[in-house]
Amino acid sequence: MSSATHRSRLLHVGLTLLGVVVLVAVFAPLLSSHDPKAISGPALESPSARHWLGTDNPGHDIFTQAVFGARVSLAVGFIAGSLTMLAAILVGVLPALTGGFADRSASRAVVVLLALPGLPLIVLIGSLAGDSRLSVISVIAFIGIAPNARILRAQALTLRQRGYITAARGFGGGPMYVLRRHLVPGLAPLVVVGFVNWAGLAIGLEAGLAFLGVGDPTGVSWGLMLNRALNEQSIYFSGMWTWWVLPPGLAIALTVLGFTFVGVGLEPTFNPRWLRAT
Amino acid sequence: MGCGAQPPSDVSALVEVDELRVRFGADVEAVRGVSFSLDAGDTLAIVGESGSGKSTLAHCLVGLIQPPEASGSVQVGGHEMLGADPATLRSVRWSTAAIALQGAPFNPVATVGAQVAEPLRDRFRTSRSKARRQASALAEEVALDPSLLDRYPHQLSGGERRRAALAMALALDPQLVILDEPTAGLDSATRRDVVARVRALADQRGFALIVISHDLPDAAQLAERVMVLYAGEAVELGDTRRVIGEPAHPYSWALVGAYPVMSTTKDLRPIRGRAPDPRLVPPGCAFHPRCTQAESVCRESHPDLVESRRRLVACHFGGLKELLRAIGISKFFHGGDHEVQALDQVSLTVNEGESVGLIGPSGSGKSTLARILTGHLAPDSGRVLLGDVELEASWRGGAARSLRRRIQLVMQDPNDALSPRLTVEELVREPLDVDAVLDSEARRGAVAEMLDSVGLPCSGPFLDARIHELSGGQMQRVALARALVLRPKLLVADEPTAMLDASEQARMLTVLRERQIEMGLGLVLVSHDMAVVRKVVDRIVVIDHGRVVEEGPSQQVSVVPSSLAARRLVEAAPAFVALTELTDRQHCDERST
């Protein structure tokens, strides 16, 4: 199987996975009849006709939680991904294009940020920042800025030197024209791929944070589900884990995988030489 | 009516022509207002292409064309030729002014000797034997074997007949000899002999000489002054050395460039367009449709022959316009704590339609200069003027941008200069998209036309290709098409063939020259390769260590360089060994004659 077909298959698989997650998130109320936050049955009940995946400790329906959790995850992924890329553009691209003092200070800031260890930082800030979901998203977005800014800055600097930018100025193209016609198409692929990748990571990070107890304890998310599941002492002994740990865990894994596959699969679309060379 | 090179004198001038006009039939104006004067013993060459009215002018000088066709005034030796009675014409012809007609026409049923002696017998009633003796003497003077005089014209070769015609013209020792195409159709050796003979005779006998020719080099050797005719009128009149060496009128310049001579290394430069039909001479300046610097005034009003650049020129701008002038350009680069001077007070001029080679070793500053000329780099001191407008360092403002568009740059590496994301069509169309003047249909047409003109396919799958599918030569031609689509006035090509292999290099240079001629562009070609540059450019400027070390016509700088840098470049230029020996020998021969 050639690389190109392989990649396009990955893209299809990824899109399918994400498609499923999106559908589930959108049609959540239709898929389950229970309220995810309401106690709808006896605690720790095994899967039944009424509760497809059983109930958790306080008595919430697990299936409903899983289904509504998709909404949270997707929201987190999308918002965190967007915030990260926006900030990365501001910090990485604009200073590189204008040059001078702005560029020098921005690149130093990025270097400092890159030096910081990601996960411990996120846990630290998360626990200090508070329990709101917004602060969780902000924290996740924050640590994504530096690596993406570095990639975008490098590309912006490369593009700026290219002969065709010089030529465009020679035809009388102003800075806005150059931005629109050459710089944006040159950076857009990196922005899109970066967004997709970081969205996936954000979902995983959010789940991780929720699992660690950072974030809104009253919310509905896959990570929180795992947190509660693993706090239950007998989770592994009774086979409960198959309907309480596995579903959210699998959901997280598949969603992140879906984002990753899409990210990898999208690359050839933006790189014409790669497309034709294979 | 005086000519810049001579003091005005009505009485002593041998020939005085004033506003001569000749019209045949209702609509053919062969001569449209020519004025000049010639003193005794002076020489004048009248040059121009076929149909410019030269022969007609010559015929008027001996009264062969009379009113009503001819109007104006032609005075020879004090006699007015137009409207003169037969007696006056007879007295002037052969004894004051004699003409050797084009093609040396002789009566085929009489011997050459009889015809050469005819003026003598006719005027002085000389006896046949005496006339025969005088004819033999004349034949010897023109280096014609006297025994040939007994032959009939068809038994003589072209060169011999020309000499016989010359002998006939000299028979009555005239004050003015007019030669109409004395060397046309002769082989080069004969040509050389005829020219030498005429020069010697003019010196010995002291007659005034008017040479009519479409052959510029020959005419230049025979006369001190030259008059360039176009469509029946004089466009330039002045010292031969000046007019041929530094032609002012765009037509004279184009004419000089179109002649193959050993002293030029550059390829022939054909003049675009065609000489006008005498029935349909363009309004205003007759040359304006073929002129690279024509503006609306050239179409609207007719330029007079006026004094400009130490000669007479008929051009609204006084001659070739200056297209680009860089004055005192200096540029420093700061690297860490030391400073490098890339350019030191460099000045450069490019005229309309001219091509200038900027040559120097690596690091000489030529690429820096190219970037400064095209406005991509600001000089630290000095100015760049396009026409008479100064190029600002900043890009802001609509006026600055439209000025910039008139100078375009072709870069060395087409991989860098062309975006990998755009198709060929989008690449060539980009300047039009920025300009946003034409609609999309017109843009597509312009793109197709430009691609075709550089020898690339203008339709089909090629238009949708991206640069990684193209060869180096194709990419560079796409870059050229892109640079030309806005019809700039000046093109700066920075080492355009450096990344191409030999065949692509040849193709690229051919296309570049052709486009330059067709579109009337000025060209600055930056290179380190003397062999490449001298085939393409009129003038070479040599740069070394940021300074101009030598400047001159390309045949001079590339064959007999005076500066060390230029000599090194000539030596370093690639050459096939056998060919260099050949050209060396040819140059030695040329220099010795």
C-alpha cells in the first residue's frame, strides 16, 4: 500500500471516528433518556435494559454520562485548540513578520515557555487556578502555545525570505496582499494541522486533569468518570470496570486517535509536492 | 536650415537643399521635407532603408526630377535645379555635379569606353582618339584595366562596371560627385576596393562627395557627415563618428544595431515592425509605431530637425531617452561589529531599448546593485531615477507602487522566486491580480500571450502544472513571463542563467533578447560570465569590490579590456579552444587593415 493511500485511509478512519463522536455529542439527549447529573437508579447497578452501562456510585446512569461527556470533550478540544493556535499566531507569526524588538522579545518568551515541563506545570496551575472548566481550558491552551508558536515562527521566517514574496512586492503588492495571497496559504496548513493535533491532546489532557481531580467536580466528563470509577475501591474486583472504566477510557482513546489520524491524513492536502511525488 | 557641424553660409555652399518634397501620383510622398547644405570638398553619406527616399533625393540633385513632382529648392553650384531650363541643366550636369547611378546602368549596345568618353565628346567636342586617351587615363585612376574599355557592359563584372561609372562621373572633373549605392551587391573584397578607391580619388581631386547607401558601414567609411533618412525625411544629421558611435535618434540606434559587423560581438538586433508604406506614412513622427519610447506627443505632432546632443535630431525628446539613471549609489552591510561596503559611489545609466551588462566576480556587489535598482533594497546614499522621477526608498503610496511596476526583477533561482503552491497560470497572472485593472478574461488572455512569447505552451495541462513538475529552464521562463506581463520599461535579470544547463541557458538568453527587442525594454543583465553577457548586451559595465572599474561598448570591453577585473573575467570565460584561435586571427586581421 503506497504512502498516499495509507494516509488517505488514516484520514478516512479518523474522520469516521470523529464523526461518530460528534454525532453522539450532538444527539446526546436523544440517545439516552436519563439526565446525566440526576440520580436515576440504585448505585453500582450492572448493565440492564434501563441502564445500558449500569450506574455509578451515587446512582447516575453511566451510558448517559458517557454520551454527554462527548460534548464536554469536543468543546474542550475545539476551544483549547483554537485558543492555542490563535495565541501561537500572535506570539509566533506576527512578531516574525514585523521583525525588530517585537520579534526578539516574542522569541525569547517562547524559548522560556518551552523550557517549562508540561504536565507538572499544567497540574500545578490547574489546581491553583480553580475549578471552573474555563480555567482548565485556559491552562491547557496555555501550554500549547510555545511548541506551536515555534513551528509557526520558523515557517513565517522562511516564507518571508522567499523570492516570490520579494517578487510580489515588486508587482506592487502591499503587505496585506502578501499576507493574504502567500503568507496565509503558507501558514494555514501548519495552523490547521496544529489545531487538530492540539485539540486531540487537549482532550486527553482534560481527561487527565479531571482524572486527577482538577476541574469542576460537578461536571460530566470522561475524565471525571474515570476519577470516580477508580476511587471506587472494588472497581477491578467485581468486573465493574468493564462497564465503568472501559467505556470512558475507550472513548478518550478513540477520540484522541481520531484527531491524530485526521492530523496525519490532512498533511498531503496542503503539500502539493508531497502529493504528487508519491 | 543650417547644420550643427558647419558654419551657416549661403553663398559658398556648393549644394543647398531646402524643404525638398517629392510626390509621385496622388498619394506617394517619397521625400517629405529634407533640408541640408554641403560645402565644396565635404563628404556626406545619406543612409536609410529601402524606400526611405534616398535615390529620389539623389535624382533631384541633378535635376532628374522636376516640378510638379518635386517642390522646394535644390541649388547646386549656385543654380536652382528645380524648374531649371534644359540649358542650365546641361551646364550643371557632368561638369558641376555628376552622378553614378544605382546599379551602374550602361547602354548595352555601346562599348564601355565610348560611354565613359561620352561626356567629354558631348561637352568639349573632343576627337574620338583624344577622348579615348582621356578615358583610359580615367580608367587607370579608378583602377580599371583600360583594355576593358573596348568591351561591352555585359562583359564586365559588377565591380568593373561600377568603376566605369565612377570614371564617367569624373570625366569632366565635377565639383560634386554623387554615388548612388556604390557598393550594393558586391562581395566584400570588391567592396573594400571600391571604398578605398573613392576615398583616394576624393582626396586627390578634392570633389565634394555625396554617397547614398543602405549599407551603413560602407557609407561611414566614405563620409565625414551622415544623414539618416526614414520615410522620406531626415531623422538625424551630424558627424559620422557621433551618429554611428553614439546614435541619438531611436531609428539610427536601431539601424546601427541591425548591421552585422566584425566589430560587434552582440547578436543582430532586428528592428521591430516594418518601414511604412509611402502611401500610409504614420501621423506625427513617422517612426513612432516602431519606437520603443513613443508617447502620445509622437503620434500627435511632427518633430522638427533641431540641434540636440551636438547634431541635428528629429525627435520630441531630442533622441534616445534615458530610462534609468543611478547616481552615486553606496551601500553598507553591518555584520556584527564590522561593516562591509558592498557598493561605493556606483553610477549607471540605461537608455530606452538599451541593454547593459553588469559584470563582475562574486562578491563584487552586482546583485546588491540589482536589488537597489529594482527597489528591493534601499541604498545608504545616492539616487535612482526612472525617467525623470526619483525612486523612493519606501513602497507606500499608489504612485510609488505604479512606478515600481515599471521595473521588474528576474532572480537567479526560479525555485525560490516562484511559489510552489501556485499553478503556472496563477504565477504568471499574479502581477495582473495585484494590479486589478483587467477583468479575468483579459487576464487569462494576457497570460496565454506572454507564455507563448517565451516559448512555453499557452494552453492545456501546462497551465495547471506546479513548479516542481517543470525543468529549470521552463521555470525561469515562467518567471520571465511573469515579470513581463505588466509590460515594464526596464528588466533587471540577476544571473538568470546561473542555475540552468547549457541548452536551457541558450534558450533563455535567446528569449530574453527577443522579448527585449519586441517589447522595447531596457535590460540590465547581471552576470559573472563574460561569454554570456557579450552576446546579449550593447554596453558592459564592470564592477569589482563595489566600484565601477570599466565601462564601454561590449565589443570593446570583452575583446580589449583595460581593467584588471575585466581581463580576469575574459580569461575566465568559457571558450572552445579552436574557436578562440579563429576569432583571435580574425581580430588580428581586422586590426591590421
